[in-house]
Amino acid sequence: MTPNVKLLDINNVAIGIKRRKRETLVIVREANFDVNYGEMVGIVGESGSGKTMICRAIIGTLERRGASVIGGEVLFEGLDLRTINEAKWKTLRGKVIGYVPQSALAGPNPVLTIEKQLAEALSQVEGTGSMKNRSKELLDLVKIRRVDTVMKQYPYQLSGGMRQRVMIACALASKPKLLIADEPTTGLDVTVQSQIMELLREIRRDLGTAIILISHDLALVDEVCDKIVVMHAGATVEVGPTSSMATPRHPYTVALNSSRIDVAKPGGELLTIKGNPPSVGQWNPGCRFAERCDYVQQDCLVGEHPALSGNKGEHQSACLHADKIGKI
Amino acid sequence: MASSAINPGAPAEEISAEQKVPDKNRIALRRTLFGRFIRSLVVAFWVMFIAFSLLRFSPGDPIRLALGTDATEEAVAEMKQKYGLDQSFFVQFYDYFTGVFSGDLGTSFFSQREVTEVVAMHLPVTLMIILLSMGAAVIISIPIALSVALSRRPVITYFFRTSTSISLAIPGFFLALLGLLLFGTVVTWVPAAGYEGNFPSNLKYLWLPALVNCFSLVPILSRVLHSSLMDTLGEEFVETGVIRGVGKLKFYWSYMLRPSLAPTVVLVSYMVGIMIGGTVVMEMIFSLPGIGRELIEAVSTRDYAIVQGIVMIFGLIVVFTSFIGDLLGYLLDRRVTLS
């Protein structure tokens, strides 16, 4: 593991859906962050902020949904993922880059036994020993007990937490350098959620796998990640190491922080972020958070969406008035 | 195997551990299968009972129909006694019921033929038409539904919906007559009448009725399959398949068709049941010696034995095929419950 070498570099990425006879629908614009080897990065943002789209760009399944990367570069170990063909994708997708899908309940194929699914994942990579033993090792790795029974079962016979463990096991079959977990705990109860998080943490510690954790739960990401990326309306608005993100430098992060249930005063009012995130394709000029911002100034409402300040790897914010935050 | 050389204890332990695990799936499957079988028997009994009683309670006296209006009272009484019609309803049913178990379905009042003989002669024709129609319909529907679902072009979906609606709206008898006119007279690809029972040679009589049936079957099957496929396509696990990089064939089968096929399979099994009664139109138009024609004839003459025999056979076939359909659906996709 080489520290501070970029495994993944997302540079000014824009993602859109090309439409006939109408202009391209832009879903993501100005996504900027990087992932180092063995690093755990959390991406947070409301629904529709483009988190999942970025994942799909990294795993190469955007085209299936009719979308594509229309600007910027997605560099994986220096290789621009925009330029590679399907044959090359096959050597990356599910091998060097693993993926744990959004909903645990619908992730595994319902018509195949767990054994068959693990075998499918394992057959893509070389290994020693019988398929059965390798599958069992994988299930051990994700801490599933009664392995023999589980192998013969179908996904519908397993609980949500177990299904998600199986999906993580499948993703780990190829010992990927990067594991993308897209809201891996959606629909799971809180105890199972923390077990899954603990598992991801251990995987990263024991196998040195870099992990991108997507979530809408800032508290969760705060707890387990080294770096936090905050997305709003298709743009990265703040990026920084978890330690320095304790003092946010973008009003959106401030708002997210204050709407956390774990920091709310007992008996006090739960704070929410005012307004709704702007709809895709209906972005106003200037900062796309301006309408919902407490710190909004005249210059926020004109021109382009502000770019991230500073250099990559540092604490960056896309707010024109970052220095004023916390002082009002 | 390599590991066994290093650690000879490990494989033995693995085998014993496996034997200890009770295969819950298999036990549950056996139990439900047994339950379904018992239920099918019960349904079959009721089908038999209803077929038997419907005719007894419907107006019209088969004996007088058979003997004509100028028959003497003695002749009527004699014949009633011969066929056991002078006895009470339940005695008649008991005799019939026990007869069925010894393979005796009774004898026709008119032609004096054994019912089993009639069924054995005419049922294969009808089954052959159904088998051909359904087989062709399934083979045609799957690629159509799959390609429409995968194309994602609105134009193609629109065309698919329109053409299937049109095809479904044309009555079968009209298409049959049109087909006969075209393939029977303009070009003589279909013999205008007659029938040969042996397998390869009967195809030249049966292909046109099967094709006509397809015009109503393919729209139904392909639309049901198309909508299941669209549901499947929206599911997250399809993405998992893409990411796992499974081969093309495996992807189409395990990630697209197999999770989508269950409703279609169950539908096919029920449609076989519907068709067994509906094929009579085709049998009439193409003058095929199917069992539907026999049934119609027997009903019009109140030929009790023939009618109840054929209706019972129909019922058994429906019970059997729907059972097979449910079972196949379950084997394809375990989310389907076999209650």
C-alpha cells in the first residue's frame, strides 16, 4: 500500500442523459474528489444529488441507463475510464473495482442459490482450491455463520443483513482495490447497520481495500470514513479529511450537520434544511445552494456555480463566502 | 483436491458437516408437492361429480332420443335398465365412480362404442393441435418479448403494443377461413379435408390451425412476458449481473428470463386448459377429428356416457397442467409460492 498515491481521481466530472431533439439533461456537474489506496471515503448528499450516478460512472454501468460521462475525467490508477472499451471494462468491473448495490434486499439474484452466486463471482478470477472452499472462505470473511446452510439457500430465505453480507462477499471475491458501497445499509435496522459498517471497516483494515461509502447519513460517514465528500445538486460542494470537516466551510454541510439527529438537543426541535434540492435541469445561475442558504449574498446569485477552492487533497469548499461561515 | 493432500482431515469433515445439514428446501418441496397432489385429486373428484350430475339434471331424455318417438314403453324400460338409468342418482354415480377406477368410462347409447375408445381415438388430435400451437407460441413469444424489452426504444414498444392488440382483436375463425382460402385453394399447402393420425404426416393438416391459434396466443404470452421482463430490468440484481461480468447466454437466462418467466409459465399451463375446450372451433373449420367435435355431438344427443367421460378427461387435464405449471414456475423462481 503506497500512501498518498491516487487510486481514483474524479476531475470536474459531468454526467448527463443525451436526449434526442432536446438538449442533454445534465445530472452531475463539477464532481471533484479523489480516493487514495486503502482510504475510506464517504460521499453524502440528499437524494438526487448525483451520488449514485458517480458510482455508476466508476463501475461503468451508466450507459445501461442511457446516461454517460459528458465532461471531465474519471481517472482510475491514471487510466481515464471514459476512453476504455467494453473489453477493458470487463477486466475492471467486478474485478479491480467491486460494487455493493444500493438495496440489500434486491441486490442478489433471486433465482440463484447463494452458492451459485458466489461461484459466479469467483469464476471471474483465478484462485486455488475448490470453488466450494473458496466460497466458504468468502462467507467466513463476511462473518456468516452456518455457512453450509446459507450456501444452499436462496436470497429470499435470508435476512436483509445477511443478503448484504453475501453481496459484500461477492464483491470481495476478486480482492478489489476499490469497493464501492452504495448506501449499503438502506432498509436495514440500526444494529445490523452498525454491524455492516464494522465489517466494511475490518475489510479495509485487513485487506487494504479502498472503500467509497455512499450515504445520506452524515453521522454514519463521520464515524467510519477518512475523508468526506459532500454533494449537492450534482456538484461537490465540500471535500476534506473527516477531522477538519468538524468545522464545515460550506453552508450546506453546516445545514446537514445541524439536521443530524444525534446532535439535536433532547426535547428540542429537529432542524431540517429549508426548501428542496433543485430539480435536475432546473438549476438557477450562480450557486445552486443559494436559494436554501442562510448566508446568501448578492454575488451568490450570478455567474457560474462556484468552483472548489484550494488544492485537491486539502479541505476544499465551493462557497464564495467560506470565511464567513460560523461567524454569523 | 490439493488441500486434501496437505490436510487429509479437512475433506472428511466437510462431507460429514454437509450430511448433518437437513435440506429444508427439499423437505418443504416434498411436503407441498404431496399437498398439491392430494388437492388435485379432490378437485378431480369434484370435476367428475359435476360432469356426472349436470347432465342428469339437464332436460331431455337420452333413451327416447336414441330410440325415437315411436318406441314402446317396454323398449324404453329395457334400455333404461341396461344402462342403469332406472336406479337412483347416487347408485348411478357410485357405479360410474367405481367403473372409472377399473378403466371403464361407460358406453355410448347410440354408437355403442366404449368411451375410452372414443377418447383414445380423438383426444390425441386435439392434444396435438394444442401442443403445436402452444409450443410455437412460446418459441415465438420469448425472442419477441426479450428484444422489445431490451431495445428501450419507445417506437418499438409502441409498435409491439399496437400489433399485438390488432392480432388479438382478429377472431380466430375469421383467420382460419382466410387461411383455408389462401393455403387450401390459392396454393394447396393444406389438404382441404381428411386426416392422417401418424406423427410426421399429420403435421400437414395441423400446421395451419396451430398458426391461427398463435395469432391469439403470441400477443397474450409476449405481453405478459414483456411486462415481467420490464419489471426485472428495473431490478438492482440485473446490474449485479453486469458487474459480475457473467457471459451473455447466462445473463439472458439467469438474470433476465428466469426471474421473469414464472407468470408466463403459469399462464401457459392455464391456457392449455382453456384451449382444450376452445379448439373445437378449429376442429370444425378444418374438419379435424378432434375430441371437441365429439363432445359437441354428444351434448346435442344427450349421450351421457360420452359427455361425462370427455368432460372428466378435460377436467383432469386442466388439473394436471395447472399443477405442472405451478411446479415449473416454482422451480424457475423460488419466490413463487406453491401453496
